Amino acid sequence: IQTLAVLAHNGSHAFAVGTGDDAIERAMRRAAERFPGRVVAKIAFDEKLAKRVYAASDFFVIPSRFEPCGLTQLYAMRYGAIPIVTDVGGLHDTVTPYAPARDAGTGFVARIPSSTALLIALDDALMTWGDGAGMQGLVERAMAKDSSWIASAADYEEKVYRF
């Protein structure tokens, strides 16, 4: 499944779009049947629909066990959907954990790739959704995150060539 979005307003809703592991596809279909109107599963590759889902979502769940880079979290942040990710690969490099006391972070991070850790991160995200000012700051930071090569090159130059 390439996209799992969560809309938190008026009760939580989940929308999955994409293809993936057969067991996960079946589980998403069962969830949609069990919770009509609250869970939607479209098992197909549909880039246009995925972009609409980014734009409509409050949160974006990316439960990767392995992620060498990943663009999904970057798209989500640009659209204002806060990523909920596992702490692996490119997700680790691009999503900083939300820290309300410091007014910092761009998403929610499950420290280990497990369903329990992911559920805790999702619960933290849904609790934050109720904090208007905290959520607004989180969205603004995520949307403003600069993931360009210009920023990466400047950071590299600073770390490698600083004397």
C-alpha cells in the first residue's frame, strides 16, 4: 500500500490507496468492509488520487521496515499532511520527531518498526490534533521543510570542509 492517510476531524477516518503485500491488501479490504464510511481502501496505483489524498489528509502513515530514501513523507509534508513514520532509512533522515516543549519537529516517529510502536505514534498524533496551536506549528514546519539539494549541499560543505 503506497498511501495510508488519516483524517482526524469529526472522528478519525483512514484512506488507503495503492498496491502492496497481498496480506496487507486483504486486511485493508476487510477493514473497509468492517468500518464503512470510516475506512476506505482503493487497491490500485492511482497517482492523481494519491495527490488528492495528500491534500485532504491531516496525517500520513508510512510504516516502512526498510526505506532507503522515500518521497512519500516529503510529498505529505509539502501538502501539510503530517507524517507518522518508522525510524528507518530516509524516514529517519527527513522526519524529525515532534517535540511540543521545544516547539520543534515535523512528524511522529515510531522508534522501532513494530505495530505497537506505530500505534503509539498514531495515538500521539491524534492527541496533538486536538491542540490547535501545536498542530498549526507542526504543519507550518513540515510544509516549510527544505529538502532540496541546495540545503543538503550547504550542510555537507559545512560539515566536511569546516576547519
